[in-house]
Amino acid sequence: MDKDIHMSYLEFISDDEIVGLVKNVLDIGRSRMAKAEASFSKNVIDPFAALVESSAFGVDHETWVSSETIRQCQKTLQNHIGDLHQKILGKAAGWTDLGVGSVVDLVCHDRKLIAEVKNKHNTVTGGKLADQYYSMERLVTPKASQYKGYTSYFVNVIPKKPIRFDTTFEPSDKEKGIKCPKNELIRIIDGASFYALVTGDEAALDKLYKALPKVIEHIFQDHYGIKGYKVSDKEAFASYFTDAYGVTMTKV
């Protein structure tokens, strides 16, 4: 990569920070894949499922093995994608990532905002949504809480529908048979809207997605030593971003 002509990937996070965070997730994924490939023949494979799946899906044995290996690694990597968003947002000016195990994921004391970040709308479902509400309520309403009066956000980075929203969080409390009380300090928000809230840039998430292929290519070329590496089918993958957020990627 020619450092003389390289422009910063994003405005709200340094190049070293975004490269480091993305590389950490890639490292985890590559390590998990290597372990899965090495241990594949040692695991007991369901021979009936393997035969039926390959026939039903119309794939040969080699393709089935590749698909099964990826499937075994997906859950691990998906968990870290959610963490990646939390860590990226925590690098924005005024924001702090409190890390795993804290009572809340992100905080901005200057603006009196806190956030719990989930990667997808169905990460928390059913009765656990009410639990999430009451957990947020305990943080922002008691006088003794360090976050008294803060606005608390429940962030669904990938929303159920490609619609932007920032509204009060009022999930059903099945034990009480009613909705949780409306409270302007307890809100639910989609990922694009939250990135905009954090950075002040309405297209921040859009720009992050557009920058990721460049960051990934840099990591593979300069850190993994795979010269000429390119992310393939970028346009095809970009269609999923449009499907998820209902917007066309920004030209940057």
C-alpha cells in the first residue's frame, strides 16, 4: 500500500485503531478455521446428514466439507463482530468502551449517554427483552446510580427491517401481561442511527462498511504477507448492506 497517497479510512477513528480492531477479528476467524480444518477428520461426522445434505444442496464432497468447516466457525466469528462494533464506537471522540462484563457497553459522560450494543435484532428476544429494559432502567433512574439521568440506548446494529428508528423501548413484560413503561431515557435504536448519533455523521456506518474491504486488503497484504490480495465480489456483498439498512452506499 502506497502510504503517500493513502487517505484516512474514516474520520472518527484512526487508521491504526481500525486496522488493529479488524485484524483482531480476522486473526480469530483464521485461527478458528485452521483448527476446524485440522480437527475435521477427528470429529465424528453424521454420515447420513452429510450424504443427504450434499445431495439436497447439489454439491460435491469437497464443497460440502468446505461449507461444513465454515459453518463450524461462523458462531465464534459472529460473536466477535458484535464486539467489533462496540470497540469501534468506543473509539469515537468522547466515548468509552467499558469492555466485556461491565454493566453497560458504552458511555459518553459529556452527553450523558450509555448504550448496550447487540449485533442483531434477534440477539435478545422474548422475555429477555423485558429483562433488558429493567436492567437499563436500574442504571438511569435510581438516585444512587452513577448514570442517573443519562439516556440509555439498546442498540440493534442490524435491525429487523431496513428502517431507521430512535424511539422509546417498550417491550412486553409477559409476567405482568403489559408493556414496560414508556421512559424517554430508555430507548431502542438501529445501528445506522446510533453510528450517526455517536459520530455526528449520518453516513458513518455506511462509510465504515465501504472502508472495510480496503482495511481487510491492507491487513492481508501488509500483515499476512499475501501480496495482491483483493476482497472478491465486493458489489455482491454490498447488496446485503443495502438490504439491511435500505440505503445505497456512500461514495468515499
